[in-house]
Amino acid sequence: PIEWAIDGETTSLHYQASYVVVNTQATGGTANALVNFSITYE
């Protein structure tokens, strides 16, 4: 249910919003993966 809009500049904002929503619904394992992705993407 993660919708990352990898388009270019809007990705940062869109990704952050999705991350917050998913983090609340996702489990620890999923949240961990999201955090890792954030670091890698940045």
C-alpha cells in the first residue's frame, strides 16, 4: 500500500507523506525497511 511518486522533485514530499501513513499502519519490520529506504534515497 505504499505509493512512492518517484518523479523527481515531488518525490521527497510525496515519499515523506507516504512514509508517515505507512509507518503508522506498518509493523516494526516494515517501518525499518522504510527508514532504510529513506536513508538510501536521500
